[in-house]
Amino acid sequence: MRGENHIGRKEALSKMGRYAVLTAIGTYIVLTPNLAQSSSPPDPGGNPFD
């Protein structure tokens, strides 16, 4: 029962590898404090509740 959307094992592993690399890069960027601070907007200062 193979449909039109069937892909081979080699192609599936290749696609999974790409997603794994992208996930690892995204996780590294989010969890690295120095990179996260450099990409956040500057502190406007003052108390927003005054």
C-alpha cells in the first residue's frame, strides 16, 4: 500500500537530519544568554507603571 506521498528511508533520514540541525541551532540561540541579550531591544528606562 504505497501511495503517491511515499518517500524512501534515505530521503526521510535526510529530512529528519535537516530538522534536527535547525532545532539545535534555534535552541542554542535561545539558550545562549549573550546572544539573547544582544538581540533584545534596549531598556527604555523609567518605571512604566508611574
